[in-house]
Amino acid sequence: MHVLITGGAGYLGSVVSQLLLSNGHAVRVFDNLMYGDAGLAKVRHCREFALIEGDIRDVDALSRHMVGIDAVVHLAAIVGDPLCAQRPDLATEVNLQGSHNVINAARAADVKRFAFASTCSNYGKMPDNCAFVDESCQLRPLSLYAETKVAVERTILDHPLSNMTATVLRFATLYGLSARMRFDLTVNEFVLTLMSQRELVVYGETFWRPYVHVHDAARAIYAVLTAEPATIAGQVFNVGDSAENYRKLDLVKVIQQRVGPGTITYISKAEDPRDYRVSFDRLQRALGYSITRRVPDGVDEIASAIETGVVHFDRRIMSNLVA
């Protein structure tokens, strides 16, 4: 396949790019490089790789570079609640209008497959904290980030995209090592903070979130791109594992087992906008997908990388909170 990845230089995109190339596919990354291109250092000299610096708000550029593409992986976005709240106009332009541009350009170019990266944050706050939500449950977006993702989902699911097989992937919160590292994600941040400062302040420690390793997230994208179209057309899949739902206090215990106790301060919140445990059974049933790494594996991976100097923290490039 010839695959265009919007946001392909990012935390997840750089992993997806490498996975596709290693499996013999051609990759075209379309990215505005707001966080640089260091995540693509290992692949930039591959014969089947091309990097286009471009913005998904640029309709003409998208149309030009969509020619000859078999599949689109749409990852480009202003990612996360904090940055979307900080830059609401930009978030709406990129996440909503920009996504519509990508969809329209793919449709016009007769692209056959389209995978859209959405989020489990769309579930918001579950009505019963003893239950698991799945793809059939009501969406309760409680942030601008989630609202834009839900809106694009509806565009994809409510309006068939001609002959294009489109799939929505709702990712659990990512963690783990990537060539374009992020330390503003919960697991990664907790490991770094506890190792470097020996102190950690945790807000809302009892509320649930699901987590998935960035490499397993990339594998889910690859599974969808290579699946029989009838299996994934117009479908929504949560990406993760039902056993990988954690409260923050659970994460802290796992991390302490690896890096030592440190000093933990819990600041309880009577109310948290997001509180959800998610079922991931549909993807497993449909495609036989299963994760290969769990949170303790990711904690050990990150801690080892910090200890050996594989990664060095630089907030300017290792966080989506600065843009």
C-alpha cells in the first residue's frame, strides 16, 4: 500500500510510519512539524518514505499529495484537553475543519481506506462507575478536544464515504517509548517525575482511565489497514485491553514497585470531568487483536530508558502542552 499519514511525525505517527515501512509499505507523512521531525530520523532515508511539511488546513496541498494514495491514517490534531483549552480557535480549525479537509481530499482522490484516530475521552463520565463502556454506549464529550473528535466521527459514520472503507479508532491513553517522545502523558509523566524529583502530586486518584502502549496502538492501525474491508467498514473500535483500566493510585503503585516509593501527595477531587472504564472486546473479536505490552512493561521500559540516558527530558519537544 501507499499510505499517507497526517501527523506522521508525532508520538504515535512516528511509530506507525516505522511499522508500515518495516512491513513493506510506502509511507508519505504529511505534517506541519510543529514539534519537529526528530521522530522520523530512523526512516527519513528509506526509499519508500517521503516527508511533506504541510498543514491540513491547506486544501490545495492536501489534494496534491493525496494523489496515488491507497490508505489514509488521519492522526493530525491539536491533541489533548489542556492544549485545546489553551488554543480553542486553533483546535477547532485543525481538529474539525482540518479533518473535514482530509476526508474530502481522500474521497476526491478515490482513496480506498481511511483510519481516523479518535479517543476514549469521548465517553466522558460513565453513569455507573462499576460498569464498562463500549462502542455502543452514549458519548459524553466533556472537553473541546473530545467534542471535535465526536464531530468528526459523526461525519465519517453518518455519511458513507463513497467507495472508501472508513474506520474510527478510539484510543485509550497512550504511554511508552516513541522516537518522538512525550512526557505529558500520565504514565510517562509519573515515571519521569518520581524518578527525577522523588516526589509526585496526584490529582483525582480514584477516577478510571484505560491505557495502551503506543506500539500496540500502532499495531491496531496496521490491523485495520490490512483487514478485510467488510469487517471494518463503518466500524468503531476501542483500542486497548479491558484489563488495562487503572485509577491513578493504581498506576502509582505499579511505578513505585519499579522505581522506589518516593513521596506521593494525593489531592482528592470530589468531581472529575472524566471517569470511565472501557471494554475493548470488539476489536479482539473482529480482528483477533490483542496487546503485547501492559502498563508494568511500559513503566520498566521508560525507567530503563531514563536510567541509561536513551531519552533526555526537554519540555520544549517532549510535551504537547507547549505549542
